[in-house]
Amino acid sequence: MTGRKIGAVMVVGGGIGGVQSALDLAEAGYKVYLVESSPSIGGRMAQLDKTFPTNDCSMCILSPKLVECGRHPDIELLTYSELLGLEGEPGNFRAKVLKHARYVREDICTGCGTCQQKCPRRTASEFDGELGERKAIYVPYPQAIPNVPVIDKQICTYFLKGKCRVCEKVCPAGAIDFEQEDEELEIEVGAVILALGYETFDARLRGEYGYGRYKNVVTSLEFERILSASGPYRGEILRPSDNEHPRRIAWIQCTGSRDTSLGRGYCSSVCCMYAIKEAIIAQEHDPNLELTIFYNDIRAFGKGFEGYYESAKKAGIRFVKSIVSDVKELPRTKDLFIRYVEDGEVKEENFELVVLSVGLEPSEQTKLLAKKLGVELEPCGGFCSTPFFNPLSTTREGVYVCGVFQGPKDIPETVMQASAASAVASATISAERGTMLQQRQYLPEKQIKGEKPKIGVFVCHCGINIAAVVDVEAVRDYARTLPHVVWAEDNLFTCAQDTQERIKKVIQEEGLNRVVVAACSPRTHEPLFRQTLMEVGLNPYLFEMANIRDQCSWVHMKDKEGATQKAKDLVRMAVANAALLEPLERERLPVRKRALVVGGGLAGMTAALGFAEQGFEVFLVEREAELGGNMRHIYWTLSGEDPQAFLEEMIERVTTHPAIQVITNAEVVDHEGVQGNFSTGVMIAPTMTYRKLEHGVTVLATGGEEYKPKEYLYGEHPAVLTQMELEERIARGELDLGELRRVVMIQCVGSRTEQRPYCSRICCSVAVKNALKLKELAPDLEIHVLFRDIRTYGLLEQYYTKARERGVIFTRYIPERPPEVEAEGNRLLVKVWENTLKDDLILEADLVVLSTATLPRENEELAAMFKVQRTLEGFYLEAHMKLRPVDFSSDGIYMCGLAHSPKLMDETISQAQAAVARASTLLAKDEIEVGGVVARVEPELCAACLICVRACPYGVPYICEDGYSVIDPAKCRGCGNCAAECPQKAIQLQHYRDEQLVAKVLALTRGI
Amino acid sequence: MDYPPNVKLIRVPCSGRVDSVHLIKAFEEGMDGVYVAGCLEGECHFLTGNLRAKKRVEYVKGVLTTLGINPERLRMYNLSAAMGSRFVEIAREMTEMIRSLGPSPVKTGAGREFPQEQEEGEEQ
């Protein structure tokens, strides 16, 4: 490959996957073009009500990422746009993008929403699953980014009839532009990531369930909207036919999944969990609901899922193992009549609402784009083809993939893959890092020490959001009377781009040294205004907001006078606080551009190579003498790869890479420092040499191990093996297959038990894999798999189907009556209760293979050393289950592989790459800023009483040699617990000093 | 989503930042009621800050009792950022409760209100 490379990446698809990729890339120093076909980013996740297994509100956790994406100077949003084609070569592509006309100017629109209110044309809202309405000019949902409407040309009265233009008349900003035309852009990028997401299965294709004919049969996505407080029924559970509260609700699983007759022979991976979640949330809305889930297998295979499933059962949600044959509507009541078979008996029941748990699939548009780009798709379901050991690469070099387009998956796995894709995509252009970034222009910081406060107050109308309720002019005039206020004005939109310019001008002309904005929430807008201050050389902490929208106009609509009075109170409090604001110092610490990876298995080696390819140095520390970990015992995969060949090559690459230092036989013995500046001590055997490693980031990839069971005669009878032992014996030819007549595999050994309540995720696939291998080597061998639920999620389902086709016999057992194994000479007798036949099945077996749990490797000491958290089971605990799946809650430390939770090799590779991406956002920076809102100790006042040491949730304060408490600004999170507890008041939380909080109280009670 | 405008918020990074002194100061200044709103228990953004806040609220309730101020005027609530309607409910509940108690004795100079003779008709 020759020619110039380009330090920019195009991410196609603005759902959570695309957003995560974009953020990781931009933070790691690459320019990003984020292309989204709909009017706003957010994707499917924005439509969801809550998320499993934490019941987090989906929008609440997504929205900050969207805002960050929307405001990032190095992310260019191209919404309402589509990728048409890609020319050139990896490293230097020319992407053709069609930007559809919005008929609203993005540079002027302030998102006030007036046009939407006044538009006379209504249609069904796609966002609300057509249960609600939207206008012809619309923003898909309230928090949409960009918050700029589009005009739907298909239904707009002006476009249809040439008359109307109401939106144009009412728009206070003059942003409506009917003359706008579609635009074709050509953009140069070094790599492309496809995060194209999914569509839900068209339930009309399962005609027997009546979707589309019966109003009270809805899809699971529609039910999300029904549950949502911002949905069509405002969070009340109503059914569409009569807007009445249904009492009995049924979910039908696998609608459009695991169904080869419909060309969908894969499992959609998420439906079991989202159905359980929907049932749990529905029950929270109304505890008297009767909720039933009809299922094939409950596939609760992810981290924390099994416990969630168990809690649903305990809460009284009914699980019926049965395939529903059909649904009929009762004409008078519009209730639904369901017929199903349970335990061999035909049963009938009525429900008031039926939810179809629809599967996920790539849209036709996605498949078309793939074709245009020359990206090959899987025969099964049309998902993107990726090599097993390179799960983020498409068949076109330079084009990468993440999320559901690569195969059905949930949000955390999508986020992991999205980060991972950003790592592999940028690895090819890492030499161009930072070449295309926007330089933010800042004036040198003005020193304001000794100056009297000169406060400027900007009061926002927010269109009519505030002004319709609060008398904004009165608030402005009132602000002028307050102490230290030298300037007060009102703005239609204080956050608009032109107002930022105005604020800057006023600061300079009036010599302001504090700024108060009375508008909306600091949570969303404070960063913007702080940025504005910095641009004219004011310290960003000399800023204060009074929230007169969320706290006044929105919540006191019926009391305009009261709202105005309160707005004045809030402004007075804000001004009182502003007068006491101080510029805060942020220390800059250089970043040690080196990574430490602990653990030399597949996860650790992948991470090490990933860092090296990003151009960073790596220490790879392994406890054992050899690299490879568990992978040394894996000999084949379901899709036919050779792991040993891959491993050999990988070890070669790792050990010869000039940027990687491999340290084997090494044990971590100490660790200290903060993100960007860690130092870790290792003791190296056999000489027990101590070595100190200095690094900026840490990845813990300490792995897992197979549970060695105590049950089923393991260790007592030579014919009882674990799956890994079976694989090893077959591979080494130590098994005389000719001698074997019958093999029995037992699933869930040591998993899903009281003692170890989690599902080990991989054992079902491993059993299927080894059963298929045995069948391949000895076709006449009889193989039984005794299981509870077969959890071959996603595209793995194909192999489960294949195993059954090859004659592997799968028999379900119930946990109340687990199988029993008895020795009978060289052979074994396996007895299992068959619940459909209501009888014991007795199998004479030559070999019993136990599919045992995956345990985290011993990591307790290590976790304590690195001050990271673990789950009850001993797996590492991520900062956020959904959106930060590889970050620890301590900054600068990341996790991957089995140490996080059981997973397959391709998933481990993705996660390791994700850890690289997340860590690279830190390593890419030359220095990090620490400090700001942190606790500061006044040594003379400190009595070294240790109360702060105990109060800090993160263990940051310590008593130094000179006998006073020290709080490292780089480690402090700024919660202020220590300041509140300190009996001497020797500690003050900057920006929230006691003096400031009291000043607010006084301003409130005493007036001016 | 509507609640009485007599509720005014002071923003803190964590409910654990709220010092006993701040609470007492508010009462000293004649506030009729004060409540601390923190994350749900077990879901504190800063791990344990809300539990510390709870302890401090309990402590200040004791101080109020000693001073003859009805400790019911101070409360701790736990809710998540996603619970707007609960926030409204709390604001109303607290306002109604304070209305039924009447203005703070600090403001009226009415002397100890607590402990006092059986008060009737106290609404919750």
C-alpha cells in the first residue's frame, strides 16, 4: 500500500455502537465523521424504556453520550445522511455521502420546538412504534441530537399542496429553508466502521400470531414505548384496542428467531432478557398484573443475567416452556386466545395483551449498502461476515464492523465491539493520529486575584420554554439590582452559537470576571458555557447556572407569578455564589505512554498487540512460564479454525514485537499512582528479581479456569472427564473412539447452582462443539447431552441445529431432579428424570463428560492491590454494566477476557481490543488535567484525626509524614464527603466550599 | 409534572457533601423545612455518600429536637435521576407536611414547638 494515509475514520450508524466508536476514536486523536440515516443519533437504545439487568433508564444513560458526541469538536455529525459508496484503498478512502435536505438550517435552528407545536400535519411516529403521533416537521424524540427538526416531505402540506409554511412563520430564528436541496459530499477517511444496527423482525411474517390484524398483539419494541414515560401512553400500561389496563399479558419468545422455516436459523440473543425485563418493569408499574413468558430455552447467558431471571421467577412471573402454535382474537373483548402444548398436554388460555418477542436482523438498506461496499454477509441471517479470530474486520480491507450487524448482541457487547472496532480501525492509521484535529482556540487565562467580583447575568427565554411561564424581563431587571452585578441581559437562546459570541464580547467589553446564566440544567449545558469562558481567557470555574427552566417554568406552569418569584430567588442565590467563585487550578501531569497488561492469555496478548499497533509500548506480565493461558488447551472451534496455529503465530508476534516486553514467571507485588502515572512492582521467578514498571494505563486480563467438579464421580472414576479434558484427549489421540458406544454430556455442572448462581455462557457451545467433533470422528457414536436450557445464542444456534441433525440427542433435565451417575465397572450408569415422559431415563455410558463452570482465576490479592472491585463471584466489576463494560470505576484501569466473565475466544478478542481503545483515549494525550472540583486540605488546621481517611469512598486521603492529611487531586473524585465529615473544617471541597453553600442559604432567606 | 414553587434547590455534587452545619444554618435562618435528596441506597454515584448523608440528617434531627424544632421539618429522600415523578411527589409531600406544621418557630419566635402537647390533624 502506498500513498498518504488519513487520520480520520467514518463511522456509519449513529446508534449506541456508532456513538461509542466515534467517541473513542475522537478521544484517541482521530477525526470522526458519524453518518446516520435518520434525523438524529441515538438509534434503538433511545427507544428502550429500561435496560437489563440493572433496570437503568435507557435514555438517561444514553443521553450524556449523545450530548458528548454532538458537542465534540472532532466528531462531525452527518445525520439524515447515507453512505453511497467507497473508493480508494485502506488508509485513504474517498467516501461519497448523500446528505438529505432537512429544510431546516442546522446552523441557525435553536431547537425551541415552536415549529413542531404549530405544524398542522400529523402522522404516526416511527419512534413510538406507530402507537403515537408526530408532526410533519419533527424531532424524533425530545432529547434528540442534533436537536434540529426535519420536514417530512412526504406529508408536509407545503410540499404536497404548495401552501402552509406555518413553520417558517413561527420560527423565531428564521431557520426554515424550503429551498434546501440534497447534497452529495466526498469525504476522505482512512478507515470505515459499519455500525449499522438492526431492524426488528416483521411479525406479520408469523401470520398465526395475528400481528397487524389484532390490535392487542404488539411487538416487544412497541411494548418498550408503552412502558416508557415519554411514550404514547405516558408510561401507563394500556392496550391499543381500548386504552384499558390489561391484566394478563403474555410474551411469545423466538418470534422470528431460531426459525429456519423463515430463513432465520439464528438466536437473536437478547429477546429472553428483554422479555424478562419488560415483565419485571410491567410488574413494577402494577403488581397485580399476571405475566407469562412462553419460551423455548431461557437464554440468560450474560453477566448478571441468571440472577435477573431468578429474581423474575421469585417475583411471580410465570415461565412456560412451550411453543405457542397460534393466537386468536376474541371478537367482542379483543382479548387473545392462545393455544400451546406444555408437558405433552394441549392447553388454552386468554390474555388481554400479547407481546411478540421479535428477533433482530439487518435491514434491507443495510444489506444493500454491504453489497455496494463489497462487504460479504453470512448466509445465516445476512449478518456481516467476520473471520473468527478477527471479529471486527469485514471482508473488505479497511472496513470494520461492530454491533448487531456483526451478529445479534446486547448493548454491553455492542459497546465493547464498538470500542474494539475503533481500536482496530485506527491501528492502521495510527501514524496519522492527531493530524486532523480541531485546535481549540483559547486566550491565555486572565488573572483575577484581587479584583472585585464583576458579574454578568444572562437570562434565557429558551424560546417559549421559559418565557411562557417566567417573566424573563422582570428577572433580568431584578438581576441588575443584585450586588456585584454589572451587566444583565436576556437572550432568546442563551446557548445558541451567536449568543456565545455575544457573551464573549460582553465579558471583554465589560471586564466581567464571573458569569451567571439563568437557563436550563448545568448537567447538559454547563460544559458549553465553561468552554465559552475559556475562549476569552476566563477560568471555566468562574461560572454559575440558575436552572429556571427545569426548576421553574417546567414545573410551575400553573403559577406564573410564583415561578417568576422563584426564578428571581434562584438568580439571587446564583449571584451570591458567583461572587465567591474562585478560579480553580488544574494541574497538568504528563502521561506515561506505556501500558501494563497483566495476564498473557489470549486476552492479554491481544491487548498487548493492540497497544503496540497503536504505537504504544507495552509490558506484558504473565505469572506462568509460558504465554497462552487456557487457549493452549483449545484445539478446534465450531466454525472450523485451528486455535493452536493461531496461538503459535500470536505468541511469535507478541514475543518479537519491538514495542512489547514480555515478562513471564512474574507476579505483581505492588502498585501505586494515578491514571497516566502508574508504577507497578513485579517479582520475577526463579531468581525473584524485583522490577518496577512505570506505565500510564493498566489492563487486567488475569483470566479464568475450568471448575474441577466434586460431583458426578469426577476424580473417582476414570471415565468421567471435563469438556477441556475430553478435547485434550481427542486432540492427542488418547481416546480409542472405536471402543466407545455411548457418551453422555452433562450441562451446568457447577453453574446455575445455589453456590454459583451464574451461567457460564460457553459450556453449551463447547458441548455442541465437542459432540460435533466426536460425531465427525465416529459417526456411529451415540451422544446424549443432558441440559437445562441450551444457550447457543446468536449465530451459534446453527451448530445446535447441526448437532441435532447429526443425531446428537438432547435431553432436558429439571434442576429439582438432576442426573445421577453411578459406576458399574469400567462403565457408568446415568439416570435422568425426563419431565415430559414423567419417567427416569437410564443410560449406560462409556464416557461421562461434564460441562463445568468457568471460574475467575485467583485475583483477590491483585484486586486489592489495584483497588478494583469484583462481583460476588470474583469476576472483575465494570464501571457500568451497560455502557462502560471494560472500564473499572478507577480511572486508567481496564479489564478483558475471562476475568470479566465467561466468554468465547472471539468475544475475548473483541473485549481485549475494546480495552485497548478505552486505554488509548488516555495514552493518546500528552498530559492529563487533574484537579478542579477536588477537596483541598489546610495543613495547619488538620488534626490528623483520620476521619477523612475513613470517609473517602475511594481511599484517597492519607496522613503524610508531617502529620496532616493529603488528598491527591489526581485521585479525588470531588464528592465532598471528607469535607462534610472533617470536624476541624480543615478540608474544603473546591467550588462547593462551606462559605458558598451558606451564602446560597443566606441569599435565599435574607434576600439581597 | 407540577410542584409548589416554594421548594428551592441547592446543588451539591453528592448528598454526602451536605454538612450538618449547612442544615442547621438553614433552620437558624428560618427555613420552614429542609430535605436532602440523594441517590437510591446502594446506588450512590460516590458509593457511600448518601449513607453518610442519612446519618448526618439523623444527627441533625436530634439537634433540632434539642432545640425544640420539630425534627419532621428535616428529611432525607432517596431517588434516582430518572425519577422525575417521584421528585414531584416528594416536593408536594414535604410542602404539605410543612404547611400542616406551620412556619418555623425560629421565624415566629413562638418558642419550642417540640416536644409539644398532642397535635391534632397533622397531615402526611
